[in-house]
Amino acid sequence: MRWQIWKQRVTTALYRLFQGRYGTDQLTVVLFVVSVLCSLVARFSRLPWLMLLYYAGMLFGFWRMFSRNFAARSRENQWMLSLVYKARMQGRMLRNRFRDRKDFHYLKCPACGQHLRVPKGKGKIEITCRSCRAAFIRKV
Ligand SMILES: [Zn+2]
């Protein structure tokens, strides 16, 4: 009985503490994971300055969790998510280029910069960009 009352009080206190606060998001989780990794590396290597990154990451993460500025914290999270998305797309592009290296060339459209995949060994061909319809001639 006494335990349940204590549990109820702690739950209420935590609820009040986080009421109106931003809480956690993907960026907070990344900050905490990177901070813990920094502290582990600092412990098992001769790089004690990494502990500063650990403290900075944890402080920034907790500061973000308790922030009331939802718009700014959300913007930071979106910025990080867009970086992750770009990196994943870059990785996918590299993987596809490696997979198709025997049969296809990858080019950039000179007009708009769109990545284009053209078959290898066809000689001089006219390539039409699929996004801006610009045509150019290349030997592939
Ligand atoms: Zn184009």
C-alpha cells in the first residue's frame, strides 16, 4: 500500500516535470548514444579529452529534453534527419553504381545535375535527361 502511494507520487512528479517540455526525439537518442560511445572510447584509450564530448553531448541532450521551445528543437531534429537521409541516399547510389559497374555508366546531366544511368559499350549515343529533357551526346 505504502509502495503504491510512493509510486503514484513519483509518477505525478515526473509527469509535472515533463509537462510542456519537448522530451526525446531521434536527435536526443543519437546524442546520448554518441556520448556514451565517446565515454567508452575515452575510458579504454589514451584520449581523455573525449570525456568532454561525453559531458557536452549529455548536457545538450538533457537541455533539449527539458526545452519548451518545440519549434526550434523540432527544426534541429529535422536537420539531423535530413543529413541522415542524404547519407543513406549517397550510400544507396554508391551501392547501385558498384552493383551495375559492368553494364552501366553513371553520368550527371550537364543541364540540371540529375544522375543518369546509361548502358555501357553502345558507342556514341544521344542521352535525354529524364527530368529536364535536355539531350546531349556521349561516348559510352
Ligand atoms: Zn537534366
